[in-house]
Amino acid sequence: MNPILISVICVTGIGVLCAVILVIASKVMSVKTDERLPEIREILPGANCGACGFAGCDGYAAALIEGNVRTNLCTPGGDATALRLSEKLGLAYEDVVEKVAFVRCGGDSRAALDMVEYQGIETCAAAALLHGGQKLCPSACLGFGDCARACPYGAIRVEDGLARVIPARCTGCGLCVSACPKGIIATMPDEVRVAVACSSHQKGAAVRRACAAGCIACRRCEKECPEGAIRMENELAVIDYDKCTGCGRCVEVCPTRCIHAGDFRGASKRRSRA
């Protein structure tokens, strides 16, 4: 028989045998998928932010089907998503604790002084590698917008060299928190009405030299608060939101205006109230 024909027959036979083995293996070793998984995944917003504590929406959907987690862990989805999940899975409904991102820095280009003139890749991550960035304050916003690029909802913009959150668009997913190399963005309950826009733990004199909008630990807010909701921790004002009533008296007495008041309700809560 022709050697070439023999080779073709052998190769074909091996291919058919491998195909049969793969078909049998796919049947024997297949993992059954719960039919509800695609439906649960469809309910989730698809941000894949990890705010729920799982590796994206797929991970949370799988955990929900297993029945060992609550339905109110999706911050971007808010109460509406939690309600739909509870109804679909027959689980108890709980309100979502909506959160919103807040930039703990008020040092725009007019308030925060530069230490050097930065010339390089215009990202916060790159600038931070060079002695922590170009700002004299070690806790200042570098203003290159890594957080804005990370936000899938367009909830952050950079103005005058300072990142600012637009609460009405923010879902509290926390992607901006991970993107900030300075660690000055945090998520907080969107029910709060006052927040400290500073992250510096330097002494007051050093803060004054670096930024006109930083906390100088003067303790005026601490003394003025009728609820005892503000205290100084390592030269920085910290608000205890379990005690804070949002009266705004701390905002009025702050000499550097580093305590901000406002409506911080995020997109999830605004949608649920619409």
C-alpha cells in the first residue's frame, strides 16, 4: 500500500479516536450550571467592581445561587437590584447601604503648592513614583485623572488640578479608590452631609506651607460640634458618622474650609427615589 495513504489513514484514525475521547470526557466531566445563573447575572449591573466582595458580577451571582450571601451587597445596583435578586431567589430583602466616593483633598492648583515641575507620563501612578509626586503636600491629589479614567460612570472630573466626584453619577463601586496611588479617595455612606476634604497628617505649620485648604488641626470643629462627632486623630479631623447630625457648625468654624457640606446622595439612591 502507498506509504502516503497509510499515513493519511493513521492520522485520520487518531483524529477520530481523539474526537471520541473528547466527547466522552465532556459528558463525564461536565459541570452542571444552575439554570438561574444567567438570569441572576442579567439582574446585576455588570460593573465588575468587586464592591460586593467577590471577583466581579459572575462571582457574586454564583455565590447568590449557593445561598450563602445576602442580596444587598451590590452597591452600584442599589435597592432596586437587591429587591429583584430577593424576589428571584426567594431570599429576605435588605436595604443596600449606598455609598459614594469622596476625594479627601481640597488642594486645587490655587491652594496646593508644587514642590517640583513634573515632566513625564501624565498619570498619577507615574508621577507618584517620583518622590510621591510633584505636590509639596505628601497627601495631595496629583490631578492627572487616573480615578476619572477608572470610573465607568463618568462620575469624576478633574478641575483646576483636583479630582472632584459628581455624587449624582456615583454608584460607590470603589474603582476610583483602587486607582488612586495616593490613597486619598474613600467611599462613605451617601447619607452623610459633611466630610473632611483633607488627608494630611502633618503638623499645622507644615500644612499651611503646602496647602491653603488643608486641615491644620486647630480643633475648632472639635470644640464646636454639639454631638462630639469630631475628634483629632494624628493631626487630622475625623468625623464619627454614628454621632454626626449634619448640623454644619463644623463647616462654619473651619478656618481653611477643609470641611465640606453638601448632598452626597449617589446615583443608586437617586434612582430608587425617582
